[in-house]
Amino acid sequence: MTVLPDLVRRPVRLPLVARLRDHGDQVAVITTDGRLTYHELADRVDEVAYRLGSHRRLVARPDDLLT
């Protein structure tokens, strides 16, 4: 797994991140590309949450049907 060099440890903002971290180095995800621990998963969730910011917004993906 590649960790982004600009990733700076921030206070945990989401309860989910704290709960994921509680499981430490236990395996959370297994794929054909490898394994991801709960700690690594928490890092990824925290990073995505940071990038998304605190503002709520509606997001539509290209394959979503909007009627």
C-alpha cells in the first residue's frame, strides 16, 4: 500500500475511524492485490473524509440514473 507523503496525522473526526483503529493490525480486507488491516483502512477513511471536507453535497456518478 502506498501512503501519500502529505498525509499528516489529524485528530480523528469520525467515530467510524476510531472504531476501525480499535481493531489495529487485524485483517479487514482481502483482495487479489493483497490485504488491508483495520488500521490501514482507518487511515484511508480518514484521508477521504479530510479531502471531502465537512460540507454536505449531492454527488452523482456518471453511471447514476437521474430522472
